[in-house]
Amino acid sequence: MRYIGRTKVGRMKPNPKTELAIIRLPVELKGYAGQYCHIWEFDKDLFLLKFGNAEDAELPNSIHLSIQHKDSDRELEERVKRLEAAVEELTRILQCNNQGDFKLNKSKSGAAEI
């Protein structure tokens, strides 16, 4: 994958009730003018464009795998966050219990309780 450039998304009003978002490709890609472009949305701000004939709307296997990998990364990140929260909670509980045990041990040994 390589970065091609940036463009501002334009607006086009074919009629007063309809507004379309228009993306202009860089001049170096003018060969794609007139071709069909299939569009997939991965996230709110992430899209994939694939040029081909009108019926060829299937993603290559490598892209399917990267999408699955991205989804599994999100799931893994959520699981790790939940585990971190659980570990922090357990640590807090153990610290509270250890402080209570410390007080009990001090009083059993005859030392003054804090």
C-alpha cells in the first residue's frame, strides 16, 4: 500500500433535494475515469476503493484476512482492558486484606495496633 495524496471531498447537487459527496482522484489516476469503483466501509472514516467491472465486487483474500485481523485486534484490545480492570480490582482487594492481616498480626504479637 502506498500513500497517493489528499483531496477535499466536494459536493454535487444533481437536483435540489439530492446532495452527493464527490471525491476527485489525482491526475496521475486519470486512467480510472469512466470505470466502475466498488466501495467498502471498514470504519466510520476508513474506506476501500476497488476499480473493476460492474459485477466484480469481491474483495481479494488478502484484504479479507486483514479485515478479520483488524476485528480480532479490536476484540483482543477490549479483552485486555477488561483483564487489566479485573487485575487492578483484585490488587486493590488484596492490598486491603493484607492491611487487615497486618493489623491482626501486630495485635497477636503484642505490639501496639496502628
